[in-house]
Amino acid sequence: MAAIELHYWPTIQGRGEFVRLLLEEAGAEYVDGARRKGGIAAMMRFLDGEQRGALPFAAPFVKVGDAVVSQTANILDFLAPRLGLVPDDETLRAEASQIGLTIADFVGEIHDTHHPIAGSLYYEDQKKEAKRRARAFVKERMPKYLGWLEDVLARNRKSEGRWLVGRDRTYVDLSAFQVVEGLRYAFPNAMARLERKIPRLVALHDRVAEQPRIAAYLKSERRLPFNQEGIFRRYPELDAPAPRRRSGRARKAGR
């Protein structure tokens, strides 16, 4: 296929990272457009409708030949069959798509923990509301989404619970990896409590990280670090309290 241009903000992982992971695992030839000189201006020309092709609402979007495709889940659906990261079977593709769309919903809720009122406002302008939103997220929504992914893995007999869809890894496994990575950064205390309940998902995360191309990417400069501008942000006041450590005496007594 033609060379792929990825257009996204150059200083954050954000939603563009889900696309980068797919491209890296596939060994695809691609250009991270906005990280080149003049790249942001080029991206804005697409968003302002000055370029031919479909009009993206927001980044990320990709340009492949004459096609301009936006919305993260839609981009992944578009690229994965072309890059061999989704089964050929139509039913399994639909299953992968529904998992990808559910992860996209999850990512939206993660973002809203620190921007519950408006994306145009600073976090400090909605801190009180963010604390309330994050409490509900940590208690209810995060366990529900992660538990659902755990159940999807348990039901996939084709891979004996190793992958989310079919017999081999797909783009939704890469997306699940990114969610776990991001939540460990943003909500380390809450994740420390939850991970013992989602052993299959934790194992999936580790399995993805060990894929040779992903492992190389994670060590490279192309992998941007998490920071306070992306979707996954670490605000200690939004995280659950740190898990209590049992004393040696209590552990010995089996308490």
C-alpha cells in the first residue's frame, strides 16, 4: 500500500498513539507528519478544509494515497486489514471493531476524569468537578471496562485466552496494551488494587510489550513519554489512596 501519513499533535501520545502502535507492529512505512518541520501547518490545512479529500473533524487522521481517514477507531479499522492485524473472517472483524469502539468509549471517559466540564478549560478551573468524576470512574467505570476486557479474553477459546480476537494478536490487543500502560501512569494506586482481578489482561499487556517490533518502539525516541497534556495524566488527587501494606506479622497470620 502507499506510504502512510499520520497527522497528530507532535508532543503527546494521545489518541494518535493507538495508530502509531498499529503502524509500528505492522512494520509499516509511515511518516509522523506533525513531527516534521512545517508538519503542524500541513495538518491544519487538512483540518481547515484546504486540502482535497474527506474533511477530518479533529486529529488524528491518516492520509493513504488519495484517502483521508479520521477518528481513531475508524483509522484502525481502515488500516488493520491492509496491514495484516485483523482476521480475514468477517465476523471476527466485526468483533474486533466492537472491541475497538468500546475501548474508544473508555478512552473518552478517561479523558473526562481531568476535563469533566470542558476541554477548553484548564484542569485547575474544574478541579472540584474532576475529583468527583474521578472518584466515580475509579470505583465504577474503570473496573467495569477492564473487567469486560478480562471476560472477552476468557471467552476467546481460539487463542486460549491469549488474545482478544481470533488466534493471533490484532490491533485491539495493541489498544488494550496502551490503555493498561496509560492507566498505570494516571491511576497507579487504583491499578495496583485492580490488577490482581484482571490477570489475563495484565498478561496480554506483557505479551504485547514483548513483541519484537513493539519492544523496539517502546525503547526508541519515537515513543513519546506520558505527560500532563495527553489523555492519560497523573494527578495524585484523582487517584485512589495507596493500597495499605500489611505488616509481616499480619501476612504470617494470614490476615
